[in-house]
Amino acid sequence: MTKVELKQRIEELKREKGAVILAHYYTSDDVQEVADFLGDSLALSVKARDIDAPIILFAGVNFMAETAKVLSPDKKVLLPVPEAGCSLAESCEAAAFAEFKAKYPDHVVVSYVNTSVGVKALTDVCCTSTNALQVVESIPREQPIIFAPDRNLGSYIQKLTARDNMVIWDGACTVHEEFSLEKILELKAQHPAAKVVVHPECKAYIVEVADYVGSTAGILDYCGESEADEFIVVTESGILAEMRKRYPKKSFIPAPPMDSTCGCNECRYMKMVTLENILSCLENESPEVEIDEPTRKAAERSIINMVNIK
């Protein structure tokens, strides 16, 4: 089937089955084009919970579909590629994290939404890159904290809050770890008016040269609100499609990784989702995400605790 035929058949199946496709900003342009909603991971999971549809197909990685299922237990949640993982989530395996947590029994556990459902079940309150500062600041300063799994986001929040009673799990996203400071500075020299926008999963020395630090959604909003016409984008390159769509008169320059031949500014897991496996998933209504109820309820509590923070 051609690309056009694939997209047409996907649209037909969505109508027939009452299905909705949610796609993350880091998926390919083709996948984003067939999505009903684009967003970052938690925003899409909340959309899955709130939307009136019996079938949710999550075009993204497995922890995102798990989160959608946690919040929407009565809906059928489909994941086209179950083996599409996440280097950050995989850097914090639930059993190992349980052992780590046991060493700090008096600590409140704050975990990034980029974790498995098993880790969320061990968590007191989840956070996103957008609200991590707000979540940590909602906890009394005298209360020690475990922050997992991203060491870069954790260190960034620890610096902003000046909390010395925060223990940080040693995990990271391989995409955001690989950006080259030297090459970013070279780009800045070539485009002196450009603003540097950086995701907080990047290393501290990258964050330090940013004009703006924030989540994918935050970066998108900043680029729209800024008077600048050029931006050096230091996050996964899939976001560029939405940037160019929203702001066609502005210029977006992807920051290169240290090894420009490796394609390391792309998440290989996100790019595993294709029109072909979306079509197959819709046709067969499989693979489906399933979570045992005790784990789901425990994970849900950590997400609800985050949502309730004002």
C-alpha cells in the first residue's frame, strides 16, 4: 500500500471502530499526520482518560500507553509496538528501584512520568518536566526526597530548590545525554540572534547555555511567545514537525549530537511506530495494554497525587 492508501485505511478504521490515535511529538511526521491528538506523554494520557472513545491507540512508547491504561482502565488501549521502550524508563527497573527505596524508608518518592507502571506503583507522587519544580516545592523542605529516574532533571530541580536532602536515581535519556555543547555554541555563533531552547533531561552544561529550559510543550509555547525568529532546538528532533506547522514564519535548527553520524538526536523507539504497524494494530485491535489491578491502582495514586497539587 502507498502512504496515501495507508492513511486512508487508517482513517476508515478509526471511524468504523470509534478509535482515537494519540501521538507523541517525537514520532515521525507521517504518524503525527494520522493522529487525532498530539502532545507530550502525560497530556496525551489525560486526553485518553477524558475522551469519549472505546479504543485508544497510543503512537508512542510503552510507558506512555501504560500511563493511559492506568488512567483509563475501562478503555481498550492499544500499543502498535510493545517493544518500543524508553532508555530513561529502562534505566530504572522496578525491582532494583524497590531495593533502592528500601534504603531510604523516611524519603518521599517523586518519580518522573517517564517510568514503568511498576515504578509508578512504588512512587508517592509523579511529576513531569513541566511541573517537577512545583511538585518538589509542594513537599516540606525538611522532608527528604528520592527523585527518579532522570539524574539531569533531578539535579536541575535540586539546584533550583537548593535542597540538600534529595537523593537522585542515576538514570538518563540517551537522546538528551548526547547533545554536544561545542556544536551548540558553534550554531549560536552562526546564528547569534537565535534562542537556545533546551529540555531539562539534558546535561547541566547544556542547560546552562539555554535561553529557555522546559518540557516539549513548554518549548513549543515559548517559541510561539518569543519575539525571536530563530531557535536552536535541543531536544528530540521529532518536535520540529509541530514547530514548523505552528510557526511557519520562524526557523528551527536542530542541535546535533556529539556524533553527527549516529542520528542520536532521534529516539529510535519513537521511530519504531509506523503507518504499517498502526494499521495492523487497528485491524486486529492488538497488541493491547493490560495491567493487573493492584499495580494499576498503586500507580494511579501517584499520578492523582500529582494532579491534586495546586
